[in-house]
Amino acid sequence: MACLMNSLKVPVQTLVKNLNLGTFSLGKCRMDASDPAALTRMFTLKKNGMDYVGQVRVRPGSPAVRIEVFNESYFEEFDQLEAVVLDNLTGKVLGRLLKDKDLPEEAKTLILEHIEDQEPVSEEEEVAPTIDDERNLDKIFERFNEEYFSNRIQARIMWGRDVKSRNKSGFRYGSYDEGKKLIRIHPRLKQDFVPLCVLELTVYHEMCHQFAPSYKKNGTWQSHHPEFKKKEREYKDFKDARNWEKHNWHRLLLPSEENSELVTA
Ligand SMILES: [Zn+2]
């Protein structure tokens, strides 16, 4: 569900791509005198009438970019995982920094390298859906289409491709490409330790994106808007699946044996 670089790419619906992070303002640049490539900038976020303060630091090393929000309560404004919110925020902050004419070249290079490293799982190629069991995506899709959507969802569904990702702060369960009407599901959800309801909710969630399309409000894409959420909660095991995700999402960060072979092969 995690995804990055909101402001750098054409909007594509994913689980979390378009979180409404609040009104964002970037503060003045503070350079680190000892290192010309290092910089720190404070920022503020205004959300639901509250003000929050954070900072972004860029410097050579790993990680090259560090983003913090000082008020923990900011994350309580979301019903997404903190890591997911932070990923979203990172995309926003870096996108804004890159637009800044005064951004030092060294810092710009570090940011661009960082973004490349964090590139979410590439899902360009299909992994043939050979699983002929309860995790067969077509079967889940067809069943849900009938059960929840009166067969009105028209989309293709496939497993995405697993690649080694250095992004350790979130996991992207699935995505929906509105233009292609294509749902991609992360292949790590094939693993036995992932409850079936978690895979099902991912499929269901992406179907909801077609059912309740994103819209732009005050210049920001709203994809998980109230209508969307209402529909999403209709899935019968919604609470169980979300609860599992909340406590186990980090187990999905490592490529599964099967899929890492696919990548290196
Ligand atoms: Zn979504």
C-alpha cells in the first residue's frame, strides 16, 4: 500500500498514493556549514485545523534523506500506517524541495539518488497467474464482482512483479491503473503466512477504486475519500485483514524465496 513520489509522477491510484497530508509549507533553507551537500529545512503541515511541524534533512550517507514530524499526533489523523503516511509525506516534501530554485546542486543530486533507491516495486511485467487455488486472482475478482459490485467492475487483474526494493518503510499491497483498467497485486501476498483475507482485501480495495473513483479537491487527489472507505468496509473480513496488516506488514518487506528467484533469474 505504500507508494512514493506523489508530486513527481502522474497520479495513479494505489492504496495510499493520494493521502491528504494537509496544507504544506516549506521553511527557509538552513545549510550545514561543515558540509555543502547537507541541508535542513523545517516544514509545517496544517490538517483538520491543527498545526504540525517537521523537518527534512538531506546529507551524504545512508539514508540521505530523513523526514520527521515532531508531533506524533499528526499520524493519528490517518487510518493508514505511520510508515505509509511518512512515505507519502516524503514524496511531497522531496517534490517540493526539487522545485526550489535555490536548492544546492549537491543536495539535489542526493535527493534524486534517494528517490531512485526508493522507487516502489516495478510492476511492469506480469508474473503468470499459475496459482489454481484460493489465491487465484481471477477467481477472487469474479467472486467479488458478483458479490459486491453487481458485476459492474471491468478490469484486468494480475500479479505484479517482485523486485528487490530498498524501501524499508512501507509495503505496497496492490495498485490500480485507471487508464489501463489494470489491477496489480503484490506477489508476496501469495505466501502462505499471509491470510487469505489480506489478499482478498487487497483485491477488493483495488476494485473499490473503480467503483468510487478518485477526484481532485483543492488541488489534491482524493482517492480514499469517504465514499471509497464506506464501500471498502463492506468487505466481510475487513477488520481482521486490517488488523493483520497493522501487526504484520513488516513481514512483507523481504522478497519471498520464490519471488526473489524470479527476479534474479
Ligand atoms: Zn487505494
